[in-house]
Amino acid sequence: MKLDQLTKSILKSILTLACITLFLIFLIKAKVVIIYILISMVLTLIFSPFSSFLKSKLKFNNLFSSIASLLLLLVVIMALIGSFIPLIIEQSKNLSLLNNSELKSNIESLIISINNYFESNSLTVYDFLSEFTLLSDIDFAFIPKLLNSIISEVGSIGVGLLSILFITFFLIKDGNDILIRINGVLPKKIRKNFLSSFSKIKLLLSRYFIGISVQITVLFILYSIMLSVIGINNALVIAFLCALLNIIPYVGPLIGLVLMGLLTMTNYIDPVLVKEMLSKVVYIFIGFSVVQLIDNFMIQPYIFSKSVKSHPLEVFVVIITSGVLFGIIGLIIAIPLYTSIKVIYSSYSGKET
């Protein structure tokens, strides 16, 4: 009897482990589609209030309010892209100047070296070229491969963006109907708390994203003041980009610091300005550290306490696991996704999390 119970227990454990393994494999295989859906859900959560405003105050019907919300999303995306164009142009000019000066110096050095080589070995240019096999050793097949890779990445980004916009539109337009239909096919035990769980999730995540918006705004103001005082060009654009990167837990602030440093150094590529460049980089590091302290000890605790009542170690493990499964996007969606899971668990278990 005990042996049968032990066998059943082992089989149950193996079956549970197999199910978990299959579920993880499914997540990894379908992670692109899952990421599209999760991003669309976040965008729906952000732009649904605008759609509701149009329907309640301006008497738009469901279709036109959804279209207007999607157009607003496109305007925001284009505005974000357009705001970075001046920064990209300026940095490209700086880098092109740096490349031109280095190229000129390298060419002059190369010419001198070639002349010295010919003179020391008593060779003619014809002899040198007849023995020169470097061009024949180079595999120029990498050029079309590189171009194909670039085109593929651009195509993937385009497909991803269109997919997200398509899903977002229908979630804004038919989100409530989709929930009602899903609720209708669920078992009665699950159906009881399904809609109430989603209402609670919507409320908590709305507060969370409002908090994130406040965080980005405060960081943008602080970074702008810091960079303007230091005297960095395009301070507003750089500040906004670094504030936006801060939504990526742990990694985002480090990327922002490196980005600030690199963009500062490219503005002072002249060797005469090396000392000034180094001093500004030091000032940026100090100012960035102060802003991060304000964020970590004042802003973030307020945001997370309103949405995720979890131990810091628990949050850390969730973020890292999500990052391993879904990359950078996983780091961003970890907390909202974990919040949703905790709400659903508490609704069906009867336990407060």
C-alpha cells in the first residue's frame, strides 16, 4: 500500500515536472508572439482611458475612438523618433570628423611606410603589386551577408511594430468583449472571480504605469538640469532617453550612464579638449549617482509599494527569470506580469498577497 502511494507520488511529481518543462519550452518557442501580446496589453492599458474619454465626453463610437487612440499612439511613436534625429545627426557629424582625421593620419603613415619599404628593399611598385595577395585573401561574401542581416533586422522590427499596432487596436476596441467571451467558456469555479480579477489587475497596473510615468518625468527633469549645468549639447534629448532607459530594472541605469558618457566624449573629440572631456565625464558620473540615489530611495519605493507588495529578493528573482526568458522586454514586463499573477492567485486561493 505504501509502495503504491510512493509510486503515485513519484509519477505525479514527474508529470508536474514534465508539464512545467513543456510550458517553459512553449514560452521560449512562442516568446516573440507573447512579447507582442504583452506590449499590446500594456499599450491598451495606457491608451484605453483616452478611448473611454472620447466615448463618454465627445460621444465617439467604439470604432472611431479606437482609431483615434491608435493614431495618438502613432503620433507618440513618431514624436519619439523625431526627437532623436537631431542628436543622431550631430553625433554622426562628430564621429565623421573623428574618422576623417584618423583616416588622414593613417593614410599619411601608410604612404611613408610604403616609401620606406620600397627604398629599403629596392623594389618597384609593379613588383610590390605582383606579390600583393591581400585582396585575393579577403572574402567579400560578408558584404551581401551584412546587407541581408541589416534588411532582415529592419524587416523584423517593421513586422513587430505592425503586429503590436494591430493587436493593440483590437484590444482597445474589443477588449471587454474578449474578456466576456473568455469568461463564458471557462469552468464555473474559475468564471466566478475571472472578471473581478482583471478589474483589480487593471486598477493596480494603471497605478503602476502612472507611477512609472511620474518616475520618467522626474528623472527627465533632474537629468536635464544636471546636463544643462554641466554644459552638454542636446541635454533634453539625452536626458529623456536616459530617463526612458531607467524603466529597465538594474540594466537600464547602467546603459544610461554609459550612453551619457559616450555622447559627452563624442562632443570633445579634439585632443586639445581631452582634459575638459574627462572633467565633464566625472561631473556626469557624480550627478548621475545623485539622481539614482533619489530614484532608488524616494521614487521607486513609492511606485512599487503601490503595486507590488513583495520582498526585494522575490522581485529580484522574478525580474532575472523574466529577463532570461524574454530578454530586455522581459525585464520591463516582469513586475506588471508578476503583479497580475499574484492578483489572480489571491482571487482564487482566498489569500491576500
